[in-house]
Amino acid sequence: MSGPLLQIDGLHIAFGSRSVWRDVVRGVDLRVSAGEVVGLVGESGSGKSLTALSVMGLLPLGAKVSSGRILFDGTELVGMRDGAMNKLRGRDIGMIFQDPLSALNPAIPVGKQIVDSLRTHASMTRRAAEARVVELLDLVGINQPAERARAYAHELSGGMRQRVMTALAVSSNPKLLIADEPTTALDVTVQAQVIGMLDRIRRDLGIAVLFISHNLDLVASICDRVSVMYAGRVVESGAVEPLFDAPRHPYTRQLLRCVPRLDGGTGPMPTIPGLPPRFGSVLPGCAFTPRCVVSQARCSAQAPPMRRESGHLSVCWEGVP
Amino acid sequence: MIRLHRLVNGFGGPAGFLGALIVIALLVMAVGAPWIAPRDPLLVDISNQLLEPGGQFPFGTDQSGRDVLSRVIWGTRASLSVSAIAVVIGMAGGVTLGLIAGFYRGGWIEQITVRFLEAISAIPILIWAIALVGIFGVGDMRVGPFVLANEAKLMILLGLLYIPTLARVTYTTALVQSQANFVLARRLQGTGGLRIMVSDVLPNCLSPVIVQATLLLAIGIIIEASVSFVGLGVQPPTPSWGNMLADARNYLMSGEWWISVFPGAAISLAVVGFNLLGDGLRDRLDPRHAAAVLAT
Amino acid sequence: MSTDAPPILELRQIRKEYMLRQGMLARLRGGGKPFAAVDGVSFAVPRGSIFGLVGESGSGKSTLAQIIVRLIEPTSGTMLFNGQDVAGLDRAAAQRFRRGVQMVFQDTGSSLNPRKRVRRVIAEALAARGVTRANAATETARLMDRVGLDTPMLARFPHELSGGQRQRVGIARALAMAPDLLVADEPVSALDVSLQGQIINLLQEINASLGLSIVLISHDLAVVARVCSALGVMSKGHMVESGPPSRVLVAPEHPYTRTLLAAVPSGLKGRRQTDRTLMDAFAAGDMAAATAPVGSEA
């Protein structure tokens, strides 16, 4: 296969109804190659989750892709018919959410749900599917998988549910797994376990992961590349190490300083002054200007240039003569 | 154009808006009956018995020569007032009970109220209504110094029967709202229970109650019609849709369709109107729906 | 304030039991197993300090918060407020105590009444404290300034405010009662990283300028380490370890504290050094010994 597994070009997503539409995702470009883990970070309202949902064709009511392309394995997903999309969704792209409880059927044992999925997508016999379920549950680090398969979702802890959800998502051997804030609702010790599990299965299965999170440290610990979003745009992207070592965009720099650290000393915490722009408000220049410590006169008026240095992209006027 | 769009959305969409229009039309008829009705609904005219619709009598006349159109218009008044006053009584009782039971959760007040309401709700309202009206009879009833006309009795009975439904709706919401942090904050300020209930819990419980009340208005119309149809409700000669249908029973087979069709259609229209409005309001007041509107 | 003044709050062997729900028959027979949500917790909050309570869900830290503000009564144990046993207070004193301890909630959308404007939220608190109408206006303006909100915000409804602004209103509401102790229950965990610092700094400022004592409940060790002079680590109803952050977080004695510290994602630094092996260990379940007190993951 040539080219990336997932390629998003100039994606715009608008919210609204009938006559009034406002863009909340405003021109996102993103690439995920086979077997790669790409992080999409941003704060609430940055458009990171909408971007992920648009790949799955699962945008909420009142939202639509207004322009741009989403290519998966060379197939255009924007405007794809529901039937074809469903097939793709179940087989080639898996997804896990923040709240696995709502994604699992409360009335069916979790193992049976995975069996059903296997029989639908892989047309396996019941016996083969049941054996595979035990393998899958073992893969995601569930002890006594054969017994756990008979449990109902509400009988499992939050961390367990997320593991089951992951087993379900990877049961059809997808090429891409989208993880949308998979650990946000979990305690830190459980979060560490789930992240460890994700890291291991992606290495074992060679699956590509699009990891959506607001937690910079989590992204830094498991991703290969990262895109940072602010107000519906990618402001910086690149390989994890250079990006976190030497962030180029002022937003990334300021945000990284805000992350509370155990060795951060005492006294006032660093903050970013002001508030993010209101959902969907239109700005001519860079949306971060009012909160930026190095903003210049042209920042608010003119859209900043995209500058790329050895694969590390920053969308900012800083340092431009 | 945009204003009309907003107005329509205010009732949860075109269906809800249509419901609102029907309900408004019914209200206008009920209030304005003396001016809107072309004739006296009680005027008996033997020379004009059983006339087909047309000419002077757009809806025809009944067996006593009374104008069906005027009787349908006046009937709106009887049907709506029974239904509306019953809902008001039901809301007063049901909201109070539900609110108290939900706010003082875990106590004996909650236990007693909830069990009592469950017991009453086990039998459908229509059965209750017919049974109770049957027991108390159709005549005026003396309660101490007051004389209750049959209609008033029906309103009160129906209102009492509405209490469990409305109490349960209020209770479910009050249970959740009473646990909200803003209620805890008020308790930390040392504010009394009654005050918190009225100023913090009640306003946040009203949306589902209003939706339910609208749907009960439709049920009230059916019950009034049913009870009057069997002769236990609004008494002749006062016209109500129910007793008009009762009168029309004898003419169903003989071809005078207009005597039954018009009051019947009025009942259907009113029920559809209140149901559409109730469903529309439910969509409109649903928090998830509100969130979607906010996001735009 | 002399150094030998009693602590603003002292808990001695506080225990709170709940009956585990069993079948109806068992309950009728008066059975049911008691379950201790808080089990013999003791600690003291010196006047004017910030005390951190750390723990994961189910550790009992929220139950403890409700006991401190007296929304629930402990099953046993003693709670001293300003050196006085709160259990022995008469009605009037108990009421005074209740107003003297206020709470800031996690902003989950339910901390402010959706149908009340900010002005009314503040006014109700001031009225509850007995501030006259004449003084209320200046007092409101002072509070709004204190929490960093402009006066036009007074006319807003909660849904018209951002998460950070709502949290500021929640703090103003608590301050309106002129409390001696503030219990902040996960005040920033629902906020974006770039805004968390603003609220934490505001709490620190209030602590410094008003001398207000604060109990800060958080699952975020880094936040607690930054602002608290002492902290207690809760696990399964017990306080397994307590002391100044410089000791507890640098040289933890209890295995649970060590697990908690190891689980905090440490970004690039961790990626390069220990995280790989640690994550592998977590993934493989080798941490069984260390995670045993957590219990939730079989």
C-alpha cells in the first residue's frame, strides 16, 4: 500500500441548522500511517473529538462535514453511503470511547457481544468465535478471560469495561483504532494500566491508533506523532520528541507550562490568561492571539503561515520576517 | 421568516406548533362561545328537526332542531373547563406530594407517599372516574354548606385522580434535583427545607410536569366525553361533546351522521392537538434537545 | 494568631458506616453487613493552612468531605472545630458552625442552579449570612472583584458562563458566607488544563490574603503538591499516609502512595526512562503487589 492509512485534508465541520452554519473545525490536515500512533491533543471545544467522529461517520445531530476529504486506505469517506460506512466501521476501523458503559449492551454478557461481532464481520463459527473471545480478553489483560466473558457490563469495573471495549474494537482485526479520551473517566492507577494495555496491543497487533486526549503527558508517553489543535485548527504537529522537547507554537509552549508537575515547585501555577474563543466564532487571524504572550500586530488580522521544518509543522507568525 | 422559524421551534417543531394552533383555536372557541356561536345552543325548534348540514345550519340540526355547530362550540367550553380545572387540581396536589417525597428521600414520608401513589395508579384513570362518578351519583352534592354541581364534582374527582401521575413525574425529577450540588450549597447556608424546595428544586422540576399536564388535558377530554356519554357527566341540556354523542346514538343507523360526526371530530381534534403540543413541548424542554440548540 | 492556637479542624478516629444493601428478607431480620466508607481517620488542619486530601474513587475522600461540612454525621469519632467538639454544640452554635464551613464543588453543571442568575446566587448567600440589603450591593461587588469576575457577569445564567467562570461564582458563593474553613471538592478536575491554574491560584490567593483555611480534595497529586502544606492519602476508607508533600511525595512510605505516584503520567521524561518498563509492568499486571490496595482490578 502506498500513502498513509488515514489522510484528512482541509476538513471543515460545521454546526447549525437550515440557514445558519458555523465552522467549528476549520481546515484540519492529518495523516496516520499504518501501525503508527498519532495523538490529537486539544482542550474542550478545540474540535479534536469532532474530527475523530467524522472519520467514523458518527457526527452528532446538527453537525456536518462542510468541506474537505477523508481518505481511508485510499477510499473517500466523506459522503459515503451508510451501508458501506457501516461495513468499514465494523471491520477496518475500531473505536473506543470515554464511557464504555454506554457502548456495551447492558443485557448481553460481554463475551457474547464480541462473539456476535466476530460472527458478523469475520463469519466465524460459534465455536471458533468463542475461542477467539478468550484470546482477545487475554490480549487486553483480563485475568480468567473465560469466566469474565460471561459477565455483564455493569458487573465490571471502569478499567475492565475499557479493556472489554478495546477487545470488541480490535476483534475484527481493524487497521485503525480510534481512541477518544479512553482514560478520562478513570482513576490514575487504572489509567496507567489501560494505557499500558493499549500500548501493548498496538505493538502486538501492529494496529494504527488515533489517540484523542486533552492530557499532554499521556500523549507524550504513547504516541509517535502529535497534532495540537486550538479552536478548530491544527496549530502544531510533528514527531513526539522534538515537539515536546522544543515546542514551536506559543500555544503548545504555554500549555505545556500549565501541566501540573510533581517537581513543579510551589507558588502560583502557570496559566494561560483569558478564555478560549466561543464555540464557532469566526476569527480572521490566529485564534490564539488574545491569549498569546508573543503576539504581534498582524496576528489577529492575517491567517498565520504554515511552516514546516523537517516534518515539524507550526502555524504561527513568530519568527517570520 | 426567521421569526416564524423560531416560533415553530419554540413548540418543538412543526407538529408541536400545529398542536399549539389547535389548542389556541379551542381556547378561543371556549372563551368566545357566546359571540362565535351563530345560534342559541339550547333553542329547541321543532320545525327544523334533523336537518342536513348546509344553508342556515352548516353542521345541521339535531333531533330537537338545535344547531349542531353552536352546540359543538359551546361544548368546547364544558369539555375544556372540566379537563383544565382537573389538571390544575391535579398539579396542585401532585406537584406538592411529589416534591415533598423527592426532597425528603429515604424517610417515611417518601415511603408512604410512593406506596400510596403506586396503589392508586394500579387502576386506570378512566375506570376510577366511571366508578367514582357512579358511586356519587349524577345529582348535585352537598358538602357542608356548599352545593357541588355535577360538573364541579367531575372536575374534582378527575383532579384527584390526576394527582398520582403528576406526583410521580415530579417525584422522579425532584429526587435527582434534590441531590444537586446547588441544593447542598443552600443547605450549607443554613436555608430551610421548605425554602430550598420552592426556590431551588421546584423550578427545575416543572418541565416534565408541564409536558405531562398537557397530555393529561387530552385524557381529560376523553374521560369527560366518556363519562358524559354514559350519562354520568355534564348533564343535558348543557351541551358537551360527550352528551352530544350520547344523544346521537339513536341516529347512527338511520343516516343522520352529522349529529355524531361533528362532536366526535371535535374530540379527536382536541386530543390530537393536546398530544401534539405535549410531544412538541417534550422535545423542546428535553435538556438534550436544549443542549443541541445551545451548541448552534 | 498565636502559634499555639487550636487547629481550625481536627478529626479523631472518624468512622462512617453504611449498611450494604442486601435482600429484603435480610434487612427485615435486621441483618445487613456494615461497610466502612471512612474507617478511623484522624488529621488536623492548622488555622490558615491548605490541607490536601488525595485518593481515587471509592477511597472515602468525598464521604469525608460531607462529614466535615456536616451534611452527614459520622458513625463514631470526634470532630473538633476551632478546638470545640461539634457534636456537643447547641442548636445556635451548630448553625453558626455550619455557616462557617463552606464548600466548593466540582463543576459538573450542577453546582449552580440553572435557573438563577449569578446576582441571585450571591444575594441568597449574603441574605443567609444576615447581610442587610443596603450592604449587599457593595458586598457583591467586593466578592466579584475578589474572585476576578466583572460585574456584568452578575446578569448571566450559569449556561452563559464558561466552566472556569462558573467555578469562580461557586467560590464567591462560598466566600459570601464569610467562612472560616473552605472544603474544595475536586474544584478543577472538570476544567481544561489552561484554566485549572487560574482557579488553583485563586484559592491560594484567598488563603493568603484572607487567612482562610482550605481542605483541598483532589486526585491530582501534582496540584496538591504545589499548594498544600500537608496532605493525607486516602485508600479504602483509611488515611494510609499523611505529612508535608516534601516528605509524602518525595519519600513515600506506604506502597499505595508509591503506586499512585508511579501511575501519574510523566510525559516525555517518563517515556525515555522508566515509563516503558513501568507501562509494561502495568500492562502485564506485575504490579499486583503494589496495586493490591486498589482492589478494583482483579
